[in-house]
Amino acid sequence: MALDFPVPEELRLHRKRLDTDGYLVVSDDELGLPGARLREHLLRTYFTPDVLRCYPGDIPADRERARDVVEYRWDGETPALTEHPEIAIEDRGGRPERREYARTPVAHDPLFAAWIRAALGLLPAHRRRPRGTFGVNIFRTFTNVVTRPHADGEEFVFVYVVDRDGTGAETTLFRPDAPDTAVHRQRLEPGQLIVFEDARFLHTASPLIAPSGGRARRDALVCTVDYPQTYGLG
């Protein structure tokens, strides 16, 4: 059952900013989503020992993750979502090998699906493909978030912070031809989402800094609007 939330008044402006600047930072509340309820649901349902696991060879090595790929089809302003049969990652982020993961299905979850629809709704109309795949990565990190500036090789990247303990984890965007000059740098707070056009930037995040007497942790969704060739939809 799909959940219907109000379309934000600023949505047209958000799309224009993303189209012009190549990136956009927005909160879940600004997208018309029930932010606190959504984040509590995601934490309780997906950021758990039953769902998250470490995979051999993952970088950083202590990262816990889960993955899904959702297929979308636009029907007016509302994309229909289904599970895509393939979720493996191949030749991404400078790693050419094929990486297999256990599936954590999310398309059936009304709140998760509402978040995906809101994220896809940020895409300008002329940048939308009638049909595509949306890669979903559920990440819990404790030390490094990533190891170096990189591009994912997909069309758009979304980073949404669900929860965090500690500081650090500043997301930074660079132009590929000027990797020493930051275009945007920001520590995303829980409930904030950054979306950017992958080909226009390299992106990275600084290491987490633990709170006094505690352990650092960042729970985030890192998702991609994929090119058609990624999963053979061309």
C-alpha cells in the first residue's frame, strides 16, 4: 500500500537548483516526509544486526551494509516501484570486480517506498528516464565513511543520513578537473539528504570523530539512479 504525503511547494525550485548547480541539500521534512517517524522506522527495521553484515574485501573494512535494487517506472508524477531481479555491483568506485550481496527488499515497505519516490521526485522532468533502477545501499560506518574522493559511475547519487553519533563525516564535492577545490562541504545531520549528478563531481567524506567516552557511528542510505546499461535496461 502506497503512502501519500503532500507535494512540497518548493519542489519545482529544488529541481531547478539540482539542474543548475548539479547538487542539492534538502531535509526529509522539506520533501513532505514524516522525518522523525521515517528515521525511527528505518533504524528499527534495517539498521539491525539481523539485516546489516560485513562483507569480505569491503572498504572500509568495518563497514556494515545491506543492499537492494528497485526498478521504477514513471506514471505521471508518481513512479511505480518493484524489486529488480539483479542487485550485484560491478565496476563501480574504481573496483572492477563483480560484488554480490544478500538482498534486503525495500520496495514493499510503504515508508521506504515513500522516501524513494520523494528522492526520485527531485529529478528534473527532462532528466527522467521512463524506466530505470534505483540502487539502495544501507550503510553503518564507525571510522572512515569512504577512503578517497571518487565517482560511482551512475547518473545521480543520494546520501541521506538517518542517525549519527559523534562528529566528522563531512561530505565534500569536487569538480573532477579541480580535485583540490571543494565545491560544497557539509556535515549532513540526521534527516538531511544531498543529491548530486555523479558525472559532475568527485565526492568523499571525512572520517568520523567519536564522542567523548563513546563510539562514532553514522547510519545512512547511499543510493543511485543508475544508467540503463548498469542492469541492462537500455
